[in-house]
Amino acid sequence: MAGGTNGMNLTTAQSIPIVVTSTATRYYLQIEGYAGAGCKFDAVLTPPGIVCNLLPLPVGLVKFTANAVDNEFVDLDWETSTEVNNDYFTIERSKDSEIFEVVGYIDGAGNSNMIKEYNSVDEDPYKGISYYRLRQTDFDGEYAYSKVEIVNIESNFGDLKVFPNPIEGVGHLTFNSTSDNIAEVVLFDVTGKRIISEKHPVVKGENSFKLPTDNLPQGMYFLTVGNDTETSNIKFIKN
């Protein structure tokens, strides 16, 4: 966490009010215009009168961006203005913005007082909405996260819907496709047993098919629509 001085010039023994409401987190005070391992300031916290050292923020992250390119891969770029004790960066992604997985690693500069630019590519991103963040790790194991970037890779089988749901008799499947192709529609029961499998020509744009559900017993079913490269899933109930 960084705090600012609102443009004030620091002088010897100057007091700057800082409110800290938790002792369970490490806080950093960033002083604008100062950088480098040689810039060290002394501070006294009152109360309770604890003396501490103010060091530069470990990494001055200027930007972090994640962008879909040609709807095929995600280009990740970030830039630092300063780095102190910076070991490496970890690129992470998530489907739900809660559980993240590692995409790759990039070595940090260690210590630097100049602009550093970094780049990484996720060549096999999730289809649909996904979330990316950057984790910066020091040589001593301390780490911090960037803001989260949202990326959308359009699926060949987007906006998948079954209606009505629950189904009475024959149901219908609709979805949008980004290209002309062949799609396989497969129905599974709750045990994972394949009930029905059909292949249909798909056109770019909106598609609609009847589902042969009139003879299915009541219960929950799972439906997949896919081709050789990707699959989308949905569940429905038959009454």
C-alpha cells in the first residue's frame, strides 16, 4: 500500500499524518521524486513511538495491460519505473476472478532506476471472459499483486441457451458462432452416460436447433456443443 504527500516538499523533522487501521499488513509509504536503494528516510510513528525506516517501494509499476489479439491469444504488457530487490514476475489468470493459475514467469531486473518494459503472451487462453493479474516477488519472498485485467476471447459457441428450461416435450438450442463450421451436439444424463450425439452444420452468427428430448425421462441433463478445438456446456431439466 502506498501513500502520497499531495505535492508537499519534505523537510527535516516534518510531520505527515498517516492513518493505519490494521497491523496485519505490510504498508509502504512512497515519496514522490525519490527512488533507489540509497534513498533512505527515518520516521517515528506516534503513538506508540516506534522508529522505522522508510525505503522506496519495491517496484514502481507504471502499467499492466492484458489484451486479446485476433481472438486467438492474450498479449500481456507491463512497465516499471523503479525496481528494488525484484526477483521475478508471475502472470496469473482465472475464470472467476477468485481462483488463479500460473501462466508464466518473467525475471525481474533486481534493482533499477530506469523504465523497464516487459511482455508475455498467453497462447492458449480461456474462451469467454477471463481475468489476468501480475504478481511481483522479491528476493526475500515478499510479493504483491497488480490490478486485475479483464479479457474476452469470443467462443465459436457463445451465448449458449436451451429453452424452455425446464423442457416440456421438444426443446430448442440456440447459440452464436464466430465462423461457419460443423458442431457436434451431445446430451449426457447425470451419470455421464452419452444419450444423444448429433452433428450439425453451423453458420456464422445465430444458430438454432431442435433437441430430440420428447422421449427423455424426467431429470437433469447436460449438453455440450463443440468441434475439434473447443467445447461449450450447459445443463437443463426435462419435465
